[in-house]
Amino acid sequence: MSIKVEVKQSVKNVARYRDLEKGEQIDVKTLRKPHIDNVYKNLVETEQPQHDVILSEYFIGKFPITNREYQSFIKDEGYEPPVHWDGDKYPTNKGDHPVVNVSWIDAFVFC
């Protein structure tokens, strides 16, 4: 199955799930202590999406980009590392962690 077909199917599944959930309120008493239940209930009732947004088709990775993967990119391409790295070295024991402190432009160039 192609990625495009998988994404389209996932979007359909999410939309179907949202349709089933529309209008149903969660039981706020199970989420908060009794003295703030009314405040939380008001937030839940008023902070609903204002409108639906339809996005054009796009691709998204299944997993975040790790520091190790980003390091390989910056070494191969001579790109600037994130500001908190020591040169082209990510923080110790963080190789499998998602890369952080990258801008939208950095992410675009990586892709």
C-alpha cells in the first residue's frame, strides 16, 4: 500500500472517529478534584474547536527525527547544528531522542 493511500485512509479513520465523538461530553468528574469540577467543565464546554479545517494532502513521518539522524545530515551537508549541541555532537546519551531547537527552515532543508 502506498504512503498516499495509507495517509488518505488514516484521515478517513480520524474523520469517522471525530463524527462518532461529536457532541459527547467527557465525564469531567473523573478528571479533576471536586472543588474545580465546575471550572473545568466550563473550559471543556467553551474550548471546543471553533470550526473544522480541511488540509490538502501532505506527508508526515511516522517517527520523529532523532539527534543521531540529524547529526548524519549536518555532517553530510555541512549544515549548522542546533545551538545547544557541542559543535556537531548532540548531548550525551541523547542519540535516540528527537532533535530539538531546529527551525521550520532547518526541518525543511532536512526533508
